[in-house]
Amino acid sequence: MKSKKNAAEAILVVVLATVFIIGVISAKIIDTVNIPDVVSESLADALDELENAGIDDEDVTVKASNFDYDTAMELVGNNSSSYSNSIDDTNFDIFDSQWGREAKIVEENPKPGRYDKNKYINVTITVRLSKRGLRQYNKAVAAMRDQDAAREKQYQQEMADQQALETRFNSLKGKIEAGQCVSVSGCMPDVEALGAQVEYASDSDVTSSVALSPDEWRFKDDTSSDSINFNIPLVTLSVEQIPYPELHPDASESSSDRESSPNPGSSESYSDTGSSGGGSNRWQYYKNCKQVWNALGHGITSSDPGYSRDLDADGDGRACEVKPNY
């Protein structure tokens, strides 16, 4: 009876020991990770297999054996300012779509096997391009370098053009500030030499008027507000219209007549119609085209006394061409 009891106790001990050993082994298996053998596989397949084995993407580093990894990333469209071999920072799907058939894993570190999961594991896989893939890569690199050189050349040319434009612009401003431009037409060669679109006083109407009659406009002495836009390029110049008496000093009235005449800066126009004092050349201002036709019987031009731009709607130098209906 006693022997049966001892035998039962022995069996129980064996069972408990077996369960304990199995538990320990199972716990060790659970706390380990199995790194698969990915040598000779494509990059995409290797990454998929490592992920299925429980190795996170950020724990995988890719190296290149016979080509430059960062350049390859640049070739396939990764234009980030900094490159890294971390999967989080690069697009391996794009890489594989272009180089996958020609890129194989040639080395793996650490070697395939089971490792403790509680210890940090970083798997490094080395990729090598085939001869054909390497030829394609080198050809693509050469093309990219040519494009970079062309872009740099274009950039340098743009910088040179901007510098030349600024030099010509500053030269014109110097002449304006020195009073060397009596009228816009007097410095028109300098304006045309800018080689840029010119805008006067940021007003399209003023710009068209100056273009039609540059001898009737002058640059303002204060050019501090003038500007230049290199991107268009566009130059903005401040101008003002020259008063008629300044344009035609030989046709100006006497000082006594000027005192009895309306303000020359008004919107009225004047003519050489004689006064009641016996046909003197005292100026009379025309308020409208009706007065012009009443006095002259026809329209007037910019060379005629009494012409005013206020009467010249289209700015062609001819005012009141059509007889008013009255």
C-alpha cells in the first residue's frame, strides 16, 4: 500500500516538473523573435518577410553595396532635404518599382535565427544592383547631373539678367535725380534700354498716355517710390504731366494777361482769340469743344494754342475733331 502511494507521488512530481519545463520553454519562445533569411530576395520581399516576422519597419536599415543609396532615393523622386536609411524616412515602394528587379539582398546582419525579444534588434540588409541595373542607375545619375547643371546655368543667367537690369535701372534713376531728364522722351533711350516692362505711376491710363506723348510728361524729382520687380520683370516710374505754358514758353501770355486769366492748372483750355481790346494775343480758356468750334470753326491739335489734354479724350494730340451738336 505504501509502495503505491510512493509511486503516485513520484508520478505527480514528474508531471509537475514536465509542466514547469514546458512553461519555461514556452515563455522563452514567446519572448523571442525569429529573424528570417532574406538573402537573395528582392528588397520588397525582404521587407515584407521581416515585417511578418514581427520586426518593425523602423528597426530595419537598408544599405547599398555598389551604388549610392541617397542618390537612388533622389532619382526615384524622394526630394527631402535629409536622407536616412530608416524605412520611415524613405519610400521603398518607389525604389522597388524602379530598381526592384535589379536589386537583391546580398547580406543580412544579424544572421538569421531566434533572438531575445526584450533586447533591441536592428536588422541591416545590404542591397546590390545587377550589372544591368547598375548601368541603368549610372545613366540616370548622369542625366540628373546634366539637369542640375542646366538648372544652375539658368539660375546664374537669371541672376546676371537681374543684376544688369538693376544697374540700368539705377543709372536711369540717377539721371532723373540729377535733373537730366527734361521730359520722358529725353530719357526714352534709357527707358527702352531697361529691357523690361515699364509702368508709370501704377496706372494703366497714365502709362498709355505717356507712351503716346512722352514729350508732355516728365519724371518726378522724388524717385524714392520707384520700384522694380525682377520676377516679371516690371519697372514702375513716377511721372507728372508738364504744364502747357512750360511746354510752349514762346506762346505764354504777358504777366498782366496772366493775372486776368483763369488758373493755368484748371481743366479749362485757352486759345489765341483776340480780346475786345483790338486783337491782342491774350489767352482765353476753352471750357469745352463747343467754345472751340465757336471760336475757331474747327478742332485743335497739340501744336495749336489753346490745346488741352482735358479736351483730348483719346490722347492722340487732336481735340474736338467732331463738331458738337447744338
